[in-house]
Amino acid sequence: MINKQGFTNGIIAAVVLLILSALLMGVQLANEGTGLVVKLKHAESLTLIAVGAVIVFLFQLFRQPIMGTIGMAKGALPAMPVLPDLKQNPKLKNLLMAFGLAALLIWPFTASRGAIDLATLTLIYIMLGLGLNIVVGLAGLLDLGYVGFYAVGAYTYALLSSYFGLSFWVCLPIAGLMAAFFGFILGFPVLRLRGDYLAIVTLGFGEIIRIMLNNMTELTGGPNGISQIAKPTLFGLEFNRKLKEGGDGLFHEFFGLAYSGTYKVIFLYILAVLLVVLTLFVINRLLRMPIGRAWEALREDEIACRSLGLNPTVIKLTAFTIGAAFAGFAGSFFAARQGFISPESFIFIESAIILAIVVLGGMGSQLGIILAAIVMTVLPELAREFQEYRMLMFGLLMVFMMIWRPQGLLPMKRPHMEMRSQ
Amino acid sequence: MSNPLLKASGLSMRFGGLLAVDDVALTIDEKQIVSVIGPNGAGKTTVFNCLTGFYKPTSGEIFYKDKPIHGLPGHKISRLGIVRTFQHVRLFKEMTVIENLLVAQHRHLKTGLLAGLFKTPGYRRAEAEGIERAAHWLERVNLLEFANREAGNLAYGQQRRLEIARCMVASPELLMLDEPAAGLNPNETDELNELIVSLRDIDGISILLIEHDMKLVMDISDKIFVVNQGQPLADGTPTEIVNNPEVIKAYLGEE
Ligand SMILES: Nc1ncnc2c1ncn2[C@@H]1O[C@H](COP(=O)(O)OP(=O)(O)OP(=O)(O)O)[C@@H](O)[C@H]1O
Ligand SMILES: [Mg+2]
């Protein structure tokens, strides 16, 4: 069981760990008189380092049996449940979807305010995941700056609302169009690039948008952001306690109810559900449209596409633009729900989380993305105590997924077009 | 006499130190089957790539229906009516047969976003027409029963036929086939022979063919161009070519 190679590996790994961690954790700079001196840290961290080195050594030594056990554990994990084939049974599918939607709409009246709030946040991420999925999963373009379009949508609503007093409902389509426009002009020059190059350039664009928002202090308030953004209204009815100047009416007064903040939370939640349903509808149509087929064809063989007269740049640009539009919708809803936005909300890590949702869900798969979005937003809330280890758990989850299910939770099954015999 | 459908002259393509195509001239008339033959590595595929915009020729001019097309990108040339296959099968393997044929009709279908989202009558009509055209061509190449199969699961010979059908739904006036008979058995080659002839005689299109199968080439060609080491060696009718001493020398080597 113990072989010579394991022993050498163990020694090397332990020594490397000792050197690295001794430098990183074991010593400390201190002021002494006028100069800096290197001091040893207290004994505790030294013990920790020693224990770490021993563990690493032992792991390398017994590497084979350990990995074997992990492999067996992997085999013992439950296989993913097989969903009943709903394609053969469209009636059942419609019925299930209607029930699901009804349950989603009734649920908030029985749930706590915090739970509803969390659900709304999850819905925003579902929308972002579905939007990015068009770009990454369907068109096969790695976009690391997706959060930039989310920011464009959010700021479009925040600015139009605070400068011109435009309502959420007017701004929602404008925000989508604005983000789409940004997607178009950014996509135009960069979509000639492939793979890694595209990823890097889009990452840059995401950062540029954020930094611009940060620096255009006069317009956007810079790092202070924009606050007191108006909430969405229901046919002009506001959800506040007191009517704002020039407001049409109050929700609770109109319906003769006592004021409660919960109404607003439920209203936002229902709005988010409807937006997600709309997104799902649009994407499902797109998949069955010529453009959806062209995305897949382009992913499979770009050269064949060109020989058939398809213009790859235009087709990629469509995906980029449509994907950006959904980020715009999500952004304006986010701004309306939050009431306050600043460039801080649109840092790179958001792009990473959205991309993780797409990859975790199984590129291209919509149900998978919904599941993944729930995992990525609800789990951190449940494990509040482990807040500091959030990124660590995030990494562990990714590693675990790569071993267990590299194709994602629910890999994509594209609706195939069938020809019925006449 | 009417002008040729396609006319290329002085076509050269250089890859670094290698002059893969050297001063090749080519004319294709309407409703003709024209073949390009030559030993391996002669530069036949490179000529194809230049004509269809996949390579930018180092020098030379190409006129299609009297309009210059050299320098245009591949998808634009395809839209003008020159559609090609590749030496290796390039189907969309994970898509179904019928979907392959619909992708090829992309520009004939209604691609407006709103039309598709709301399934307007115009959109439905265009889609129905697309499926009908696809069905017609599947029938022509004898693949109708496989319409809903994944293209990658078809037998090799079927894949090659599907490639031709996929070109044809894009309604080309000049079809360019790069070694369509490679890897086919004699039966399948005979079917291919009939199919290509029918494309000329029934559909009235021209075909430019690269092929190593001499029986097929001699059977169906109206005109043959021979290239050797990038240079044009001879051109003429099949009878002229088989009797040309230069060609015999290039193919059989000097005694
Ligand atoms: N992209 C390229 N870069 C460099 N050299 C190339 C390229 N394409 C082709 N060549 C070279 O050009 C020459 C002609 O190749 P080509 O593929 O046109 O030959 P061919 O006549 O089609 O041969 P075959 O009958 O084997 O298909 C070969 O020597 C090949 O190596
Ligand atoms: Mg070749």
C-alpha cells in the first residue's frame, strides 16, 4: 500500500508546504527602533503549520487508497433522478407547469418576509443565468463581463427615474433596449475573437463599465451610488405608507387594507416570477426559431455555416445582444427592488457567480440553471454562520461538481424539430 | 454564345514558400458538369477554397455572372449562389437531418425576432415552405425516412448524400463538390452519378467536381481541368483528356 513514490511525493509536498506557509503565516514584520525586523509569530501558528505538513505528508503517502475510497464514494452517490419524459405527453406538461406557476404565486402569502425576499433575489439570478445562458450555453461565447449589462440596466432605470421621474414600467423596456444596445456596440468589435481572447476582452468591458459608473460622479453619484430609487407601482398604485407628491394612490388605501410592508415584498416577488416566466417563454421560442438553430449550428461547425451563407458575426452578435437585453431587464428590476445601487453591486464576482450558475446547471439547460440559481443563492443564506468561508465552499462545490457531474446538474436536452409525415 | 457562369483567371495561392496554386484559369458554363482532377496535393481543394472565399487568393480574378467575387467573404459568395461541400463531411452531427436542411435555408426563412416570438402567419408560412423544400430534397437523395434522425448517426454514404441535399436547399446555381465519391461503395457511386446528372438535367444547375474516381469523372463530365503541382496541365472533353500524352505522363509517371 505504501510505495516509495508516495513517500518521496509526501516529503516534497510537506517541505513545499512548510516553506510557503512559514513565510506566509509563520513570520511577521515588526517595527523595532527605526528598522523593520522579521519576527516569528506565536507558537500557535507554528503548531498549525506543523500539523498541516504532517497531514499533507500522510495524504501523499496513502494517496492511492484514499483516492480509491473517494472513487468508490463517487460511485455510491445517488444517480440523478430521471425525469418522466414530458415530451410524449404535452397535456401533462402544461398541467404541471400551470400547477407550478400557481404554487409559486400562492406561496408568498404563506411564507415569511425574509423567505420571500430571498426568493426574489433567487429569481433575479435565475433571470441573469438564463440570459447569460443564451450567450455561453447556446451560442458558445464565453462572456466574463455579463455583469456590465446588468449594471447598464440598473443605472438606466435609476437615472431615468431620479432625473425624469419615469415609472418602472416605462423604464423596463428602455433598460432592456439600452443594455442590448451596449451589447451590440461592445459585441461588434470583439466577436471576431475566439475562446479565451473573447473571455478576456469581455472581462475588460465589464470592468470598464463599472469604472465608468464609478468615475462619472456628476451623473451617477460615483461610488456613493444612487439612492431612493422609486419602487414599481401596480397600475400607478404605490406600496408606500404615505403618498408621494404627485402619486396616483396607495395600494392599501385603494383596497381598504391596513398598511403593511409585506404587500410590497409580495408584489416584487410576483413581478419577478412574471419576469422569469416571460424570459423562459422567449428563450423557448428562440430555441425553436431559425436563429436558435443557427446558434447551435455555429457551435458545431462555423465553417459549414459560412459555406451555407450564414454570417457568423451577425449570428453571434444576435446572441450577445439578446443576452444583454435580459441582463438589462434584470438590472432595472434589481434597482427598483433595492432602491439603492452603486458600482459595488456590479463587481466581477457577480459575473463569476452568474457564470457558475450556467455551468453548474449544465450549459444550455434551463431547468438546470433554475436549480443552480437556487443552490447558489439559498445555500449561502442557510449557512450564514460560515459567511467567511463562502468562497471556500464555492470552490469546493465547483471541484465536487467537476468530479461528480462535469456536464452540470441537468445537461441540456435541446428540443429537436420533428417532421411529421403528411 | 452566352457568357460563362464562372470565370477565373490567373488564380494563384501561396502558403509561405509553397505556391500551392499557380496561375490556374477555369471557366464553367451554365448547366455543365466540370471536373478538376489531379494527383494528391495538386492544389484542387485550394482552388475550391479560393473560389468560395475561404482563402483569399494571392492573385487572380474570379467573375461570377460577370461580377467580380474575389475578396468577398465565404458567406457572401454562398449567398450569390455558389454552395460547396468539403472533402471531409461537415454536417451538424448533433442536429437532426431536417434541422440540417433548415439551417441551410436560414436566409430564406423569416428570421425576424418578433415574427418568430409571435409566430405570425408569415413566419409559419415560411417555416412550412422550408420544411416542404427540405422534404423534397430528402426524397431526391433517398433519405426521407431518416428526417428525424440525428445526422451523426447516419451511415457514411447517407451523410454524403445529406450534404448534397443540404447544399441544394440553399438553391445554388453552382454546386461545388469536393471528392463526393470518396469512401463510397460502387453501388453508392452509381447512385451519386445519377444524382449529379439529374442536378444538371432536371434542376439546371452547374456542378464543379473534384474527384479521384476516374470512371465517374469520365462518365459525367462535360469538361475536365487537370492540375498538377498547382499548375494547369490540360483541359478539354473527357476523350481529349484521356488521350492527352501530358496527362498520361503526369498520372503514370515517365517511363
Ligand atoms: N492552409 C494551408 N496552409 C499551408 N499549406 C496548405 C494549406 N492548404 C493546402 N496546403 C498545401 O497546398 C498543397 C495543395 O493542397 P490541396 O489540399 O489543395 O491538394 P488537393 O489537390 O486537394 O489534394 P487531395 O487530392 O489530397 O485532396 C498541399 O501541398 C498542401 O499541403
Ligand atoms: Mg483535396
